[in-house]
Amino acid sequence: MKVLKKILKIILSAILILLLLTIVWWFWPERTPKIRSDNTTSIASLEYITIGGLEQSVLIRSHNTENPILLFLHGGPGMPMMYMAHEFQRPLETDFTVVQWDRRGAGKTYSRNKPSAESMNIRQLIDDAYELIDTLKRRYGQKKIILVGHSFGTYLGSIMINERPDLFSAYISIGQVVDDSKSLVFQEEFIREQAIINNRNEILDALDAQNNTNIENWLFEFGGELKHSTSFFPLIWSGLQAPEYTLQEAIELAKGSSFSSAHMKYNVLTKSIYHELTDYEVPVYFFVGQSDYTTPYQLITEYYEMVTAPKKELVIFKNSAHFPFFEEPDQFCLDIKRVLSNYN
């Protein structure tokens, strides 16, 4: 009886400690770590900038704001990269002014002010991006910036590079969106192969019935999103540790993602990037995980061969799927610095 009471007391104490830690974590303020540098032009700023009439969250970090601006466009459409920035971008901050931006309908911006459903369209997101770029150029006295897109962010990025090449000195595409229907062919082929190997007949039956609602879950399960994980838990865990997010903001991340996906209107291109955008007037670098089936590696390779640009390069990450900056952060930063060495 005494042993049981002792065990119950320990369990109760553990629960109380966990509850206290959760409360502290919930109210712990957002912040971004200071950059320790003797350079007077260093910056570590987490701020809200009014863009398109809406206050939007922007993270700016650099050892020297005279360095080239590197603006990241996150994927989703509503899954921010800012909540993973602490995992990979610190080495980039010595050579670039790195800017992470939670667009309308995403991340911290969604938590602060939910946009109207009508404003969730490609034209509005691109116009927002141009407005932010103008702000950054004026603030830091630079004529052009370097654009980096990931996944859905490459859809925006490719359009922007083609519309306004005068704004950019280079473009880095990570997991390039090419053509949804062509992607689905590669995805189904991959999932079928994995389902046969793993004796998952229910998946084969669902695909035969053209029931593709679980495509993303199956891609995760078979390593087509994260090569070494069968779920998105590592991404969630990363977000929960992000100093720039409160616990409430991190938990609400999925709401913004769902909202953005449900209301996004594609009102710029009439066809896919594969059919409309193959001529780039700035250097373009395609970063792709060899195990990526979210934006299939084979399709990006095919698209790369079609693209014309002053300079182009296909950079392959052999130990990554759709998130090379998260799966191979050291190599990712080395390759960023290598391909952009002439833009410093």
C-alpha cells in the first residue's frame, strides 16, 4: 500500500511539473536569438510589416545587412519555413541577409490576423511579395535580391522571376512545382511499388478505385516526403522548438495551412509551369532531393532539361526527399554558398 501511494505521488508530481512547464511554454514570448557580432550592421529582427494592407510576420537575420538579401518563399501554400529556420539557416546568416516571411494565411501571420478568403489567390500573394521586396530593397539599399522558393513557393517564384526578372540576381528552387497531373503519375507509380513491397493491398485497392485522398500520407509513410521518417512528426517537433513562435502559434500552424489550401485560387497561369514557364532571364539553381516524390525528382530533372537560363544547375541531395534544407542542412548551406559565391 505504501509503495502504491509512493508511485501515485510520483505520478502526480510529474503531471503537475508537466502542467507547469506547459503553462510557462504557452506564455513564453516569441523572440529570435541575438546575433553575436562586432559588426554594427548585424540584425536579428522578428517584426510585423504591413503588406497588402495586412500585418505580416517577417524574420530578418544577418551578420551584415550589406550582404545580399536572400528571401525565402515557403511551401504549403500555408506551411511556413520560418518555424524550421533555426534548424538550418544560421550558417547562411554570415554571408546573406536572410529573410523568412509567413505569408497571409500562414503561420504567425494567420495567428495574428486571419485574411479574407477572397484575398487568398496567387495574384495577391505575388503582389504581396513584390511589396515586401520593395521594402527590403529600400531599407537595405540594394538593387536586387536573391529569391529562394520551396515547393509551393517555387510556383510563386517561377512566376515572379518571369514577370519581374529586373528584381532578382538569382533564383534557387527547392522541390520545384512543375505539373500536378504529371506529378500524380510518378507518385502513384512510386506508391504502388511500395505497396506491393510492403503487402499493402488496401492501398492498391484505393488507387485502383481512384481514391487518392491519402496520397500525402502514403508519401510520408514510404519516405517520399522525408526520406528517413514515416510521418510529419519531425517537422512538427521542429516547429514546437522554434524560438520565433509561441506555443499557441505553433499549434495553430495546421489551421493556417488548412485555410490556405481550402481557399487558394489560381488566377495567374492558365496551364502548368511545365507548359508556360521554361525561359528564365536570371541564373536558376534547382535543388532536389533524390527521394522526393512530393515534387517528383524525375519530373524536376525533365523540367530542368527544358529550361533555358543565363546559367542553370541541378543540385541533387542524395539523402533527402522533399526537405533537403531540413534533412541535409549542412550540405544545403554549403551548396547555397557555392552557387551564390558570385553574388556576394
